[in-house]
Amino acid sequence: MASVRGRPGTTYPAPVAEIRVVEVLAALALTTDLASGVAFEKGLRTCAVATAFTGALGLAGEERRAVFEAALLRAIGCTAHAPENGAMFGDDVAFQASLKELDPGDPAVFARQLQEFGSWAGADAPKLARVFQREAATTGPRAARAGCDVSRALGRRLGLTGAAIDALDEVYERWDGLGIPDGVAGDALTYTARIVHVAEQAVLSHETGGRAAALAEIRRRAGGHLDPDLVAAFTAAAESTLAPLAEPDILAAVLAAEPGPVAFVPFGDVGRLCSALAVVGDLKGLYLLGHSAHVAEVVTASGRLAGLEPSELADLRAAALVHDLGRVTVPSSVWDSPKPLGIADLERVRLHSYWTGRVLERVPALRPLALVASAHHERTDSTGYHRGVPAADLPFAARLLAAADVFAALTEPRPHRPAMSVTAAVAELVDAASAGQLDPSACAAMVEAAGLPRPRLPLPANLSEREAEVLRLAARGLSNRTIGTRLGISDRTVGHHLAHIYDKTEVRTRAGIAVFAMEHGLLRDEQAGVG
């Protein structure tokens, strides 16, 4: 994975020589943690515990591998029914978290859980509990089947074992047959799924109450939710099965626990795996479907026209595919709302790019993508989010991605408007560049990639073409005489241009105009021979 280009002196993460498939799967696990409303890295902990459990059970080879994969990606289909859950329960993320703890096999516990159900909705909680009770028997199985469809499709794309994919079909099934979608019970459940069920419940309870709570909870669920024989085996070997939860770096523990042979991503194939992550993110909204792939297509075309190298284009495409992973933290009802968002929802939206970066930075193989992918809502005038940094602090690839995200979104339908025509979207893009919000060079490449003539965008600070030429050379430290010789004008004329430049840019030093040139992408025009 090549590093992306940035301003001189900027250091970015070094490329990873070999990328293990499990590292990409880990990013997917972290994403589904966020979508499910559980503690960050819960999926990694479940994987580590379930894999340790296979050791206590004496499993090896394909059986051990199936448990490892199914536990890691247990929630891979969590966004499949997110828009519908959001429409029904308001906050699909909070709903998912609540669903993981409901236990219809224990009447007393279930009654108490229903009393607390919907707490995220405040005074409307009792109403949501009634909706859940009314819809569980019909909508529940339909939602679970949607998750199974996604799990199967993505599982095959990610190269999971057949046994792991089969187990993902039984994420919400139970030992007592009270699960969904098909009420599979007892030994009819796959052994892999039963192991994962025990490990997951132990991890969820350990999060809030430690070892004692974990063992007490799985014992309570034995014979109902969980296979009683597996519960007995887990508790008997608790010293080893729960040991991974004490590891200081759970990702490192998962990487070390991966059953052999260790699988590596074939050269140039990171994009294929990233496309699976894109699907999970885009399923969060009815109007988001295909957005990440669309952005990847557009930014790749514009990056090629902007002169990026093939390795840089591959990284840029991968970053585009995963740029919206953080969307899963925001309820689908927000993404699908046709109404203006309130302050609280806007704040959640503004944080989605932060979570994209958090997921990618946590995984060594994808860390080089984090800066570009998480900067797609930054703006060259520092008005973007989540960092609010100026253009000079971002590599050109990030500015390309920001322009591509805007263009793709404008040409897609949204709940509050239909899709714009390419011509109308280009006009919006040009306006944003003229207002100093998007990089002019990135926008020009985007317009050309859309099949329209490359526009000559207005220069920042109302500079003229000649003033921009003088500014570029002055930023390099050239004297007035040298600048005049280069441009075929007199020293005095260069001085007049510089006076105008200082007035327009409101700076008075070479360093000041150098920063101005970098912030507004003027040096790239020079390097490309434009201007």
C-alpha cells in the first residue's frame, strides 16, 4: 500500500508490506461494533474468547477456523435491516444493542428487560416496547433473514469458510428454539454457532461485571439461550477461555490466535476486501446504497486525470471505499430523514468521519488509508469536519476525495431532494471551489472526469492569472529580477504584482504567500504546467 502525497515535510504512515486478510476482517468487526451499539472491540474480544474456547474443546483445523471467522464477523449483517429498524424504533443502533441482551427464555428476566426496552426514546419507551412485542413474531424473522442474506453475500466475497457462513445464518437462533428466523433448536444448530453464542454472552457480561458476571450470565442462560454442555465446558475452562480478555492489545491477541495457514491479501486486492466494508456502511440508509463505490469510481477517474501514480490511485480508491464506515454510528432514521436535522443529530453526523478514522487507525494494514478516508468532509477554508483543518494540512488525495464525495452525493437522490444532473452538480462544485471550500484543482479534475471540459476556475483572493504566476515563483524565494526574467516582464512590473498580491492575500512575507499557495493548491498548477 503506497503512501499518499502531501505537502513537503508532511509525514504519513509507512506502507504495509504484507496485509493479512484477518486485519481487514478486524476492521469490519470494529465497524459492526459501532453499528450494533456495543463496546468498541467487542467483536475482537468475542473472537479471541471463542478461539480460546475451541482450544479447551480440542478443536483444530477447519473447525477452529470456522469459529474464529464466525465470532469475528458475528455482526456482519447488522446494517441489513437498519433503515427499517430506524423507522420502527427511532435509533437502530440502540435497538441492536438492546436486542443482544433480550432473553425470552427466562420470563422474569424478559419482563424486566421489556420494562427497560426503548430507554433511548425517553418518554416514548413504553410505546416502543409495545411495538416490539407486536412486531417481534413477524418483523423479527424478516430482519434476521435480511442479515443472513448480507452475511452470505459478504462472507463469500471475503473468502470465509462454508462452516463460518452457515453459522452466521444462526446469529439470532437459540438452543431452546425461541430464536429467529427459523426457530432452529438444540443439536440442529451448527456447533460453530453454539460456541460463538456462549463466547459472545460471556464477553457482553464481562464488559459490565467482570469474570464473575460473565460466568453467572452464561450459567443462567444454559438450556435456554445456550447449549448447556458448552456452558459447562466453558465454565470448567474459564481460566483459559476468559484469559484473552486480560490482553492489553486485543487486536494483537486475535492476530496471534488466527488458525493457520495465515491468509494474506493478494497484491492489489485490498480494494476487493474494502468493497465489502463499503457495503456494510452504505446499508445504513436507503439513499446511501452504492454511494461508496460511486465515490471510488469518480475519485479514481479524477485522480488519474490529476496525474496520480497507479499505486496512489489504488490507495485512493481503497480510501474512497471505506470513507463512510463511520456512518454506522448514526441512526438510519437520521440518514433517511427528509427534514432538517436538529443540533444533536448534526453533531452525530459530524462525528462519523472521526469514527471512520478510528476504525482504520486501529488496524495496521489499513492505517495508511485513515487520514485520507476520514478527511472527506474537510474543507480548504477550515470550515469542514471533524478536524476543521486548512487545506495545507491535508494531502491532495484527501482534497480529491472531498470533491468526489460532494459530486457523487449531488448526483444521487437524497430524502430531501432528487438526484441532480451532472451539469447542475458541476455548477455546485465550481461554486464551492470559487468560495474556497473545495480545492480548485481537485474540482477541475472532477469536472473533466465527468466528461465535461476542464473548467478554468476563479483563482483565490480574486488573483489574476499573472498574479498567480508571480505568487508561485515568489513563494519559491525567487527575486523580483529572476521572476521578471522567467515571465518576460520588468522588475518594476513584478513589484506592482507583488503589491497587489500582498493586498489581496493579506500577507506580507514570502513564507506567508508560500502558505497561501499551498492552502489553495496553486503550486500544483505550477507543477502540472497550468497557468
